[in-house]
Amino acid sequence: MDATLGFWIYSPPIAGVIALLIATFFYFRVKSLPEGNETMQRIAGYIREGSMAFLTTEYKVLAVYTVVVFGILTAAFSWVSGAWFVLGAVLSLGAGFVGMKAATYGNVRTAQAAAGGSKANALLTALDGGAVMGLCVAGLALIGLFAVYYAYPMGDAVANAKLGNALHAFAVGASSIALFARIGGGIYTKAADVGADIAGKVIENIPEDDPRNPGVIADNVGDNVGDVAGMGADIYESLVAAVVATMAIALTADDAALATLLTDPSVGNARAIAVGLPLILSGIGLVVSIVGIFVARAMRNSSPSVVLRAAMVLPPIVLVGVTAALLPMFGVSQNVTIALAAGAIGGAAIGLLTEYYTGSFSPVKRVAEAAMTGAGTNVIRGMAVGMESVATCLLLVAGVAIVANVFMGALGLYGIALAAVGMLGGTAIVMTVDAYGPISDNAGGIAEMAGLPPAVREITDELDAVGNTTAAIGKGFAIGSATLTVVALFSAYSLEVNHAREAAGMAAMNLALDNPGILIGILVGAVMPFIVSASTMLAVGNAAGAIVLEIKRQFDTIPGLREGTAEPQPKAIVDIATSAALSQMILPGLVAVAGPVVIGVIGGPAALAGALAGALAVGASMSLFMANAGGAWDNAKKFIEKGGIPGHPKRSDTHKAAVVGDTVGDPFKDTSGPGVAILIKVMSVVSLLIAPLIATLG
């Protein structure tokens, strides 16, 4: 460890420990709050039991996967590399488990706070429950990354290569678990959601969250396994991948390029500063996020939309100001601040653009109006909105990359990676607000099923509506940062390959577009997001169909269920969704993890580089399209339900057409879209890990 960075290099683990302590406080605070009446407690118990049962079963499957990959990495590298992979995976699983527990305690307590007539207390309860997940995700990520950094002091090329290999293995653990958790949770939640919606709203013509619907409990369980545990693994992996990409470029960059980082070369070792800087900046970002969480709590009497939007957008911008004041201590060029600011401001802008395309603005209103002429026109309009959003959001991401590249000069790729770190500077608070969403959504479901007064549902509906918007903004952050991160990981992969080829006395890898291997690789890589999207969409569709049939069977065969005098059997629905999720998440995982290995071994490093480029271009576009089209369909349906189109109330033909659009959009925005965004990152970190092994092949 280089002394140049002094005390500051210890700021990430210190901030991480503080975050975990505060998360512990919030966890027990939420748990100590009143749970409401016996009916509320019983419903919440079903949701908690189903959520933890799914998570336990999923973790058993992932434990087998982790052991198998540990053995492969031990054979290919060493048991130490396998151990770092396991640590990256275990920390992700741990954050998901604790966050899920907090969310399933927070939902009923949020409903009870709303039952007491206090919107402020309900907001605070949901926010504290979400903060447990947010703080655990960011805290565990930084503690794990620092452990890798601390274990391998920098030095000569051999020492730096050991650090690089450990970082790459840690990132593969984080990324692959995120893929399985996000896709598995996404299949579960959308199969239950779509099945319950079709059977309830369309076939039986009953309201959402009606206690007679056997799919409602499974739907509420799905909110937790998909949007809390799954999203938590996604955001954890995003932060890890961004930091690792930046550190990997710093480890392999040219000495002359690294020298441009410093305004005063006598300050210290440029490479050591470049490697440690993303860790330090992420640690500061966590501190800023912690402050932001407490500021948001203090603002609980304000409008929930104002509180949560400010909480998501401001921390990365504050991080830029702190960075500008800190960099002179290390003799680092303020161009780093510009690169970081490009990412932070770009992330905020992507969030606002996402809100425009998926919130209460003209694109969503046009999608709602299109439902007046049927489901077909509603679907067409929603797809057009999603496509338009891809153009604006990706051009913005490209602009961020251009600014970072230009101002960082010879270290342009390092600057692009720092921009991704800047986008994720507020990881803890972004995840806090994301987890707040399903907690408030569950609270509304519990209020409806427990028969609480309409005034209670008005409070929970307002909190839930804000949660839907912030969830869409969070997806924009995640996909935008994923795109920048994969660009940086692609660069780190190329540098790693060429280092290995240079050591073997070979020429540098040729990435010219007239290289057949590159072109073939691009085509193969472009196919992979479609494979993942197709498999996850089919999984949701098949499972939802089975759930619809089971719900119909229960309504037809259980006397008194339609009249509300008999109890449904939600366990059967939970079992169908769980089975589908765990069996259908295997193929996408194999494509992401094994695909780069097969391409690299058969086609060599140039073909794999082409595959990464093809997957990036198609995957970034597809994930944005799916996420934003899905969000537009969802909120168009809600716009109609709130009376947005006079003469076309809830359960009218227009509303039913919008439900069809939302049915298509559900797996788009919460299963396939996020799955593709993680796919391109998993492919990149796996490629970076195996780069030394395949550098001389082909």
C-alpha cells in the first residue's frame, strides 16, 4: 500500500463500517414499531414467509454455483482467486438477505403508520426500511473492495498482476450473483404480478390487491425478491464493477499516461494514486449518502416526491464539490473533477429523462390515450416511447464519455471509468429509495387486504406512486452507469490482453474492423442480449399462464371464494412462481458466464473483444428500451385508473387495453431489461478475468 494516499485510503472501510452500524440501528428501529391489527400481521407474515422461503431456496442453488466456480478458478488460477470470487458473491448475498428482512418488517409497519393518519411517519418508516438495504449494499461493497486492495500491496508488475487478478475475481463473484438474483427475482415477481393482474382485473373483474385473489400474496412477495434483493444485488454489482474497472485501467496504463494525472510529479506514485482514487471517492460518496439519508428523514413533513427526488439527485453532485476540494492534497489534476462531474451530472440528467418518459408527462399520457382505440395501439405507442428514450439517453451517455475522455487526455479511458464512479457516487441513497418503493407498495397491498379505511390507502398510494417514479429513475442510473462501466471494462480487457501478449513476445491485439475475427465476434455478441431477453420473457409468460390457470381453478372450485366468504390458497401460486424462477434463471447465467470463455478459447482475444463490443451496443440499447417502455405502459395504466381520461374509468375497455400494455411491459422493465444490463457487465468482468489465459490464443 502506497503511503502517498495517507489516511484517506482507509476512508472506504471506515465509511463502510459506519454504514453497517447505522443500518443496524434502522433495522431494529423499524422492527420495534407497531405492526397493526391481527389481520395485518397475518398478511404480513404470509409475505415475509414467502419472501424468505424463496430467498433461502434461491441461495441454495447459488451456493452450488459458487462452489463449482470456486473449483474452476482454483484450477485455472489458484485457490486464492477462488476465495476472492466467493467473498464477492457472499457479500452480495448477505446484503440481499438483510435488506429483504428489513423490507418485510417495514411494509406492515408503514401501513400501520398510515393507519395512524401520519403520512410523514409512513414515509419515514418506509425510508428507514429501505436505508437498511442501501447502506448494507454500499458498505459491504467498499469493505470487500478494500480487503482486496489491502491484501496485495502494489509494487512491481508481478505484485500488480496479483492485485488485478484478485479484483477481477471479486468482481466476477459480485456480477454473476447479481445476474442470477436479478433475473431469478425478476421472473418470480413478474410472473406473479402478470398472473394476478390478468386473472383478477381482466378475467374476474376485481380490484388490484383484492384479498379474494390467490395471486396477491405472491405478487407482494415478488416485490421483495425482485425489487429489494434482486435490485440490491444489481446496484452492489454496479458499484463494484465501476470501481474495479477504474482500478484495472490504472494498474495496466502506460507510465507516461499516468504521469498526466498529477500536477506535481514529486507528490507521489502516480499509479498508486490512480488505483486508490476510485476507492476513496466511493468512500466519500458513501459518507455524502449517509448525510443525505438523514437530511431526507428530517424533511419527512415535505412532499414525498420532493424528498425522494432530491435524495437521489443531490449526493453525486455534492461528491463533485468535495472531490474538487480534496484533489489538491494528492497533487491530482482537477480534470478528474470534471470527469467525475460529467458522470454525476449525466446520471442526474438520465434520471430526469427517465422520469420524463415514464412519469406523469406527455409520453405516458399519449400511451394512455392510445389505449382508447385498443390494446394494439397502446402497445405500439409504448414501444415508440421506449425507442425514443434510447436515443436521448444513450446520446447523453456518449456525451458524458466524450467530456471525460477529452479532459483526461492520455488517460481518457480512466476518465470514462471515473465518470461511472461519479454516477454511482450516491449508491447508498439510490438503493435506499429503490427499496422504499416495494415497502410502500406492500404497505398499500396490506391496507387493501386488511380492509383499512380509504384514507389509509390514499396515503400508501401516494407513497407508492413516488416509489414507482424513483424506481424508474434508479433503473436509468443503473443502465447509464453500466454502459460507461462496460466501456471502461472493455478498455481494461484490451490492456490486460496486450500486457500478456507483450510478455510472450507477441504483437499487440489487432482491433481493426477489417479483422474477420472482430466482425464475427460483434455478430455473436449482438445475439447474446436477445438470447437472455427471449429466455426471460418466455419464463415470465409461461409461469404467468400457469398462475392464471391456477387462480381460475381456485375461483371455480373453492365455494364462496368469489363472494369473499372463503380463503384462497396463495401457497400454490408462490410454488409456481418459485419453480419457474429457479429453473429458468440457469440459461441466462450460463450465457453470461460461459459465453465469453467459449468465444475466447475458440476465437481468441480479438473475437472476444468483438463480442464484448456487439453485446455492449445491443445490450445497452435493449435494456433502456425495455425499462422505459415498460415504465411508460405501467404509468399509463395508472394514469387511467386515477381518472386521467374522462369517460374512461377503471375497468372500462380503455383501462383493460392499458392493462394488456402493462402486462407486456412488466417483464420488459423488471426482468429482461435489467437482466440484459447485468449481462453485458458479467461478460466484461469474466473476459477481464480470463484475459491472461486467452491472450495468446486464436
